[in-house]
Amino acid sequence: MPNTKSAIRRVRRVKKQTSVNRVRKSKYKSAVKHIESLIKKGDKKKLKEYFPKFQSILMQVAKKGIVNRKTAARKISKISKKIS
């Protein structure tokens, strides 16, 4: 248990940050799953429409530090190769 005032506030802040990060990570994972399902279906039109949004989501998550930026770039690159 936190003893000092600052430690108590820190616990509160960490709890909030954890929930926000969990939402961001979920958004990232669902975007990856969605684009992989589109690739399996072979729907080129929907892929071309969704790819910019997919890139945006991954870069947002990388910017916030939820996922390493190189990991996000690698995923975008691999998906890009599969699309074209």
C-alpha cells in the first residue's frame, strides 16, 4: 500500500493509464486482425480503403509507446507487400 500522498496519487494515475493503454492495445490488435481477415478474403477494394486507416492506427499506437515504432513499421511493411 502507498504511504505518501504522492504515491497514492501515482497509484490512481497508473490505474487510469493502464486502462487507456489497454484500450489502445485492443484497438491495435483488432486492426491487425481485421486487415488479415481482409487479406484472406481477397477483397482488394476493401483492402485499399482500409489500409490508410490501418497505418494510422498503428502509427498512433507506436507514437504513444504501446508498441515499438519499429514493430509497427514492420507490420505495415509486411501488410503492404501482401496487398501489392
